[in-house]
Amino acid sequence: MAHSVSQAYLHISPPQVIGCHDGTTFNSYTNDDSARRYNSKSANKAPPAGQAFGCHESTTFKRTQQVNTPLDVIHPNSNIPNLPPPAFGKCPYPPWQHLDAANTIFIFPPLTVTLITNSRRVSAAAYDSNAIESVMQGTLRKMRTRLDEQGLANYQLLVGDNEVELNPFIGSSIKLVHTGNIFCCNCGKKTKKSYSQGHCFVCMKKLASCDMCIMKPETCHFAEGTCREPEWGEANCFVPHYVYLSNTSGLKVGITRHTQLPTRWIDQGATQGLPILKVSSRQLSGLIEVELAKMIADKTNWRAMLKGNADPLPLKQHAEELLPQIEQHIHSLAMAHGEYAIERLNEEIVAIDYPVSEFPTKIASHNFDKDPVVSGTLLGIKGQYLIFDTGVINLRKFTAYEVSFEAE
């Protein structure tokens, strides 16, 4: 039996099985001996009755749950208010985004909805009275990000060894509770205070990654023989870096390692990014950034960034206006560091969208040091901030804080 998909939502009556989108197969089924694995990428035609429809990328279902109440599966991009939570609309990769009026979702008896419950990945629970809650505990790390083909930033919350796909929880109630413990993200020892985003005092003083030259790369002192960890410096600082322009709360210049785009832009909440120069070392990128920062900002106004998306900027035009003004400086650096140390780029602007249903008009910040409980409806994610109806929190600031995570 097949049902056509409306643009907003699809009502499902039990008993049926609903699938999700490309890439993954079902491991188990309820009361359906004829069900077989099916990957929607492997065929262009509808699977026959009794054959399961594929689910989202790289996930294998470990557990199924019988649901005996009707469900409304909501298109993740629907703007229709006051609809009940989706059953599978909360998959990490939106399950219906490739379907339109000409496509169908295939449904098979009995209705089985699934929660991924292995130790490393948790998805949203089924919509029914016995829905399983996602609860875990561990130390926080910077959220992992990726940019999908539609230009949407996707986020994973890292809690200890657990990974939680956060985009599906937009519009849901979640709770983070700080246990009072902080464990150094380098050595693992308990510390009363976090230094340099998650380090104990001893590690903060000895690690090269915590030295002042990381924040101010133009002050690199490797050549003076005083680098805290020369091998780390060679692996991380003497590698290609980008100088870029971005649009966060407005026009901004920044630098990052060649492997960190577009991650760096997402972490800063940029809606546009454009690499303009590729250089041979971190110090060199810093020396150029300093000159450009005399004309444009090199920091993000995080409050303005969280209140909405800045108007699009002609980043290429700005680059064409800015680079000639530091031409002499670039030439001098090229003479000192080598002819091929600085490469001019002609890249396309990268546009980035964020999973935000509503931006706050006023910014109130949550702080685990003042209140261990952060809870509310998750309205969005931008940069490294979670946006709740109760306020915002910068998760990167609380790296190494031990917390419990609970999703209703």
C-alpha cells in the first residue's frame, strides 16, 4: 500500500511500518516475515508490500517499538503551526526533503517506529505515550558540524562518547544538567575550573595549543626556539592556512587551517564565507589578518549574530577592494617567506543556513557556573550556541563540563 506525500504532513493509521530516506536498511521487523532489507538508492521502483523502505544514511536500526496510535509525520520544513511531533520527521537527515507530490512513502503492516539506541548515536523517540527518552551523561565537547548539499549546517552534540544528532530536536524540549564536575579535556583529571576551553591549569600552561600565539598567530615564537611543543607546532602551524572573508554579524576577516572550511565558518555562525588567500603557515596568515583587521572587523558580534542572519554581502567585491590596499604588505611577506608562500584564490562564496525556527529578540545567556540546569524548547542552533526559548548557551565555552542530556 502506498500513500502520496502532501507538502506538509502525512497521517498514518496503524498498523503500518513507515520508512525513512536513502542509505540505510532495517535489521528487524515486527510480525512481518516477508520483510527484506531495502536500500532506496538501489532501485528506482517502489518496493513490494512487505519489503521495508530504506532509512537515513549510515544508520542500522537496533530496536523497534510497536505503536498503536495514529501518527502525523510532518515535513521538516513545514511552516504549518500546531501540528503534533513527527514520528520520523526527526531523523538527522530530513527524511522527506527529496519527496514531492509525485513521490510516495511506502507503508507496510504493522506500524513500527524505531529509535536508534546504540552507544554512539541517538535519534528522536517515537511519538506515542511510551516514547523512549534519550538520556546520557558525559563531558561536553565542541559540537561537531557538517554542511549538507542544501547548504544547511548539521550539528552533533558530543557528550562523552555519545553523539546526538541535534537538528532533529528543533522544536523539542531538552535539558542539560551540569553535575558539578569538570574533567580536563587533555589529561582527564578533575579540575575546579576550566582554562582555555576545557583544560586544567597545568595543561593550559604547558600545551602549545593553549599558548597565546594560537589566539594571536602573528606572535608565533617557533623560530626563537621557545615553542612549548615543537612537534605539535610543525604539525599544526606549519601547514597551509586560509585567510577568508565571512559574513557573521557583518563583514569579517579570519584565518583557519586548510582542513577547517567550512567548519570554521559554521562555528562562528557565518552565513557566507569566501577564502581569499592560501598561505604556507599560521603565522603568515596572522600577519595578513592583522593588516586587513585595520580596515574591517576580525571578531563576531555574537549577540547580533544570534538575533538573526545578516543581509548577504558581495564578498568578492569586498576582496577586490581590500587586497590592493595591502598589496605592498603581501609583497614584502612573499619576499621574506618565499615566492609560493602566498597564493591568491578565486573561489565561490559559500552560503550557509542554520537550523533555527525562531531567533531571539533579546539575548539572555545560560551559564553552568551560575545555574547547573539549562532547559527549554530548542528553537535553533547557530555557531556553537544552542538557542532556547529560555535563553542561549555557548557550548564551546563549557567544554569538559560533565553534563547529563535528556530529550523529551
